[in-house]
Amino acid sequence: MTLKLVLLSILLVWNIVVLLVYGLDKHKAIRHKRRISEKALLLQTLIFGGIGAFLGGRLFRHKINKWYFKLFWLIGIVIDVFLLYLILTRLSD
């Protein structure tokens, strides 16, 4: 397995984890249980989870009215796309 494939796999798995965390937080909100902090959700977004966070927000209709989540999703997506660019263009197979 090449380094490129390993890094792409890690990025994919992390974004899936972030998406699922948004779903878990929405589930907890519906059930009036203890929630995942906004700070934790935003941090996961910035640490290479922008795509998963955006999809989680849309799929679960969660945090979509808060402007700062939209801003962090955008920043997170830019970070993810830049990281994908680096992985795909700078690493050899």
C-alpha cells in the first residue's frame, strides 16, 4: 500500500467519523441528552474534517442556521481540498 493511498484512506475515514459525530450530536439533541460541545465539532471540522462536517450538517440538518458553522465548514473544505491536492500531486505512487 502506497503512502498516497494510506493518507487518502485516513482522510476518508476521518471525514466519515466527523460526519457520524454530527449525526450523534443531532441524535442527542433530539433525545435531550448531554451534547457534544460546539467547540469540539468546530475543531474536528478544522482538523481535516471539513467535508464530513459539511455533509453531516446537511444530512442531519444540524447546525445549519449558525453562521460560524457555515464559515468553519467552508474553511474546513478548503483545508481538505488543499490537503487532497498535496496528496495527489506531491506524492509519488
